[in-house]
Amino acid sequence: MTETVEREIAGPRTYRNSAALVDNADPVWQAAADNGLIDIAVDHESNNRLVVPETGHAFANMCSCSYLGLNRHPAVLEGVVDAVRDTGTIELMTSTTRIRPTIQRRLEEELGDLFGAHALLSTTCSTVTAGLLPLLASGHLAPGGPRVMIFDRYAHFSMAYVKATCAQESLVLTSGHNDIDFIADACRKYPSVAYVADGAYSMGGAAALDQLLELQDRYGLYLYFDDSHSLSIMGERGEGFVRSRTAPGPLTTIVASLGKGFGSGGGVALLHNAAQAEFLARHGGPLGWSQNLSVPTIGAALGSAAIHRSPELGELQAQLRANLALFDELLPTPLSGNGLPVRRIDVGDADRAVRLSTELYQRGFYSSAVFFPIVPKGQAGLRVMIRADMDRSDLTAFAAHVTELSSAE
């Protein structure tokens, strides 16, 4: 009887399947927990050195997304203090659609000028995606009517999470990773298509941008990129991988987290014009409800923006490139030489990835084990984020430990 009822009430699970996800992933998550690899409470000595106060265990952090170390930069910290002192508050705590503090508008204008776009801020990049993609699917964000929504197979979970909502508005498809032929076929078959992908992928690699722009020119393909993992580390002003090569326009939107290379917090949409921003604020659901960006976060972002206008940004980018070159020399991977900060050490088996991560943690290095659904089944491994402020001796020692442990498996 129970099985019959479950079959009757279970959803179609066309765009998500929590039962399959939990059944496959939770045993590996539990193994990681059993080995002390998740929910680690630490004191933060630096981006490079964390300490577990209960045991005194110190370790190098190999998976911070603060690619330029700006989260600890004095100008960013001073920006926090200045913003709180100037406003006398932490948060306005009012719907951003109704009322917004002038300091938030100042930051939007600053980011818009810095990156050559109309900037719309929100509490997270995921909030931007959740508010924007359904309106792109319905045809309200840009001319052309409802758009067929193609999600790259490797699109970040924050985007894939919105598939089911988009499917209430239009047809949703999933392409192979950077499968230009699939996207081109869809553009020939359907009158209006959008492609949703990362610019720089959280598991490494980048979008096939030149070919995608050709499809945009030929078919009017709408391009939506989350470029969180390259913001600040590329471009004269830290525009990122995508914005360094193309501008937001009637058929292009770029979103990014300010909580990685930028060193502050919150999310930003780089839009074509003010009309798009006004429309999204009114109809973009989570983009309009809840709170404004917190004042300390805004202050940190203003401090970071000042660094982005200074020669120091180029110096930090150069330090990052030097550390990437050293890591690629010591521990070559398929992602070596691509100029992006994410490296993945593939081991295949999820249990083996957890064992390797555990051994490295015990030796003083934390690198996160990644497994399904973070990566496809059979492609488990370790994810490492290279940063400008990493100590070269840590990179050298880490590579030596990985080489030793991998050969012993």
C-alpha cells in the first residue's frame, strides 16, 4: 500500500531527483564526516593557516576561494569599519525594492563603472540566479518570447537548481559540457534559445566563449554566465574571464559572487541597462524581497573596488600566475596552464578521494574531496584552489605529499 501511494504522489523528477542524489551521495558525505573532513571549527590565523582550537591541529588551507587574499587586505577591513561608522548601522532590514541605503547605490555605481555595465546587487549570487533565470525563460528579460533554456551539464548547482522553475515557463534542455554542436542544433530548431553556464567553472576549465559568441551572432543566442571563479583575477580592472572578452548586452548577462576573488560578499548581476535592473527588482522574486546587502559587506566591497583601480591589483594577479605556474610544474593536471585558479586531482573512486583527503589533512593540508553530485560519477578527486597569498613552500610540500600518497595507493 505504501509503495502504491508513493508512486501516485511522487513527482516526475524530470529536472531533479533528491532520492537518487541522497542515496548516492550521503554515504560518501558520511565517510568524509567520519574522517573529520567536514564541519571543522577553526581559528583563522590567515588564509594559509587554520587551527583547530580543541586539538591544536594546524593546517594549510588549500581550498579557499579568496584567490587574491583580499578578504584580509587592510583596505577591505578598513572599508568595513568606515561603512559601519558612517551609516551607524549594520543593516537597513527593509526590502531592497522599496528602500535602499545610499551606500548600496554608491557601490552599484562603483561596480558599474569599474566593470563597464549596469550593476545590480543582491545578498548572494545564487539569489541573482534564482530571480533572473525564470524571467529569462519566460521571455520577459529580453525580446524574443519564451526561450528554450539550455543548461550546460557542468553548470553550477546554483543554476541547475532553478531548472524546475524555468521548466514552468519554457522548455529546458541539458547539453554536454561545452557541446557547441548540441547548442547550434537547438538554435536551428527553436526560434529563441538561451544557454546557461559558468564562465570559469568551479571544478576547473572555462566556457567555449569564442564559439558561443559566434552562435550568438548567427542565431541570437542569449548567453548567461556565472563567472564567480574568475572575477578579480583576470582583466585590467579584474573584470573576469567573460567580461574581459565581451560586454553585457541585450543578449548577454554576467553574474558573479563578490565573495571569492573580490574579497567581500554578496552577488552582482552585470546587466545591459537600468531598465533590466528596474524590472528585475520588481519581478525577480528573491532579488527584491528580504534584506538589502549588509553595510559591513558593502564597505568591504568598496574597499576592494579601490584596490581594483590601483596598480596593486596587477601585482596580486601576477603573484597568482606565478603560484599557478609553480603548482602546474610540481603537480601537472589536465587543467595546467589554463590561467584559472582551480585545479582538480582526479582519482576516480569516491572512497579513495576521501582517503587521500584524510591523509593530507593529517599531514597538515586541507583539500576538499569532491564526488557525485559535485562531479560526475567515477570522476571523484580533490579540488585545490591556488591563491596569490599562498606560501610557495606549502605548494611544494603539498605536491610532494600528493605524489607520495598517490603512488602508494
